[in-house]
Amino acid sequence: MDDQTARDIANKVVHDTSFYIALVGLIGAMLGSVLTILGNYLTQHMSRRAEFRRDQPRRRVLMEMLEDDRFSNHWRRLDTLMHVIGSDEATTTRLLVEIGARGSEDGQRLWGLMKYHPFPDTP
């Protein structure tokens, strides 16, 4: 085999090797991106699930308080609801909305379930 043929073979091997290295790098980058996205999704999902489970007892207490027949009008003060579940105003109002409650329309800090206090029909 002459020198030119050997050089041609060596160049071909180097060219093919560079191609496969680039291909492996591209596949690795794509796989890394997909795994990062999947990891972020799973982390968010687990966080939301833990938050939902943590708030579930609070939702039950709020529901019991808003369905309490000792209060004939079924309205409860936001301050009382916050105090009983041991939460801040933002969390309490978020939980109230999640269970189907609404605030009063007269500016008072009262909350009640929509089934007891539906919005009046508007013409």
C-alpha cells in the first residue's frame, strides 16, 4: 500500500470518527434536555401534590364551618376562618374558592358556600 492510499484511509477514518463524535454529542444534548424537562415536571407535580395533601384537612374544616347549621345564614367571618385553620388570608381565600365559597357582596369580610349563597340572576 502506498503513502497516498494510507493517507486517504486515515483521513476517511478521522472524518467518520468526527461525524460519530458529533452525533453522540447531539444525542446526548437532546437526551439531557428531555431528562431536565421531565425532572422539572416531576418536581413540580410532586410539590403540588404535597401542597394539596397538606391543605386537604384545612379544606375539610372550612367546609364543616361553612355548612354549620348553628349559623342560620351560613356566612362566616374571614378572620374566624383564618384563625381556626391557622392560615394567612391569601391561603384561606384560595382554599375557600377551591371548595366553592364566595365572599359577600356588601364589602364585609364574610364568606359562604355558593350552594347557600348563589349570585342573583341578572337580566
